[in-house]
Amino acid sequence: MTHLVQPSLYAQLPNLKRDGYEPRMCVGIASGSAFIARAGVRDSSDLVSIGRAPNVAAKLSDIREAGSYRSYITADVYKMLNEKSQYSKGTDMWQQVTREVGGESMVIYRSTYWWSF
């Protein structure tokens, strides 16, 4: 977002930068089962995911906190990451925190890391 979308957006609409608008996004990832259903009317339907994992992932993606954290994962997801996804040059890219997510206190991991192109 910061390195690709924001510069393009500001180039197209310079008044956004002038007015201090900063586009932001977060990604939440959880693991587990999900039920996928098609919902809507003919020629205008969507796939809807139902279950704890998509619910937690959606709540993680809604986190807005100070700083540049944009990626949030559950402890179960962190445990499944391979070494290249956990460490950069020997340093853990993820910070463990405990947060309330959907009324439940849980250990999650957050990161400010990004891969350059």
C-alpha cells in the first residue's frame, strides 16, 4: 500500500496528499475450518465464508493501531510458518502480543515487515 498504491493514488489525485489523506490497509490471517456459501441474487452473488477462522481473520484485519503494523496472524498460523516467513537475517519479523479479538483474549503476532520488489 505504502510503496505502490499510495504513490499512484497521489499522482492521480494530488489533493489527497495535500489534504493529508493516507490510505491504509491491514491483513488478518487465521487458520481453521470454514464453510463457503454462495449468497445473493442471480448474476449478483458472492461467496461468503462462515466459521471461526474467517471471523477471527476479519477482526484481525480491522485492527488499527499507531505505528506501521499491517499484518496480523494468530499464534496457530505463526507456528505453521516456515523459517523464511518468520525470520529476516536472523531477526524475527513478528512481534507477539496479547489482544482482545472478538471479546476473546488471544495471543497474536503482528509485523511491519515487507518484501521489496
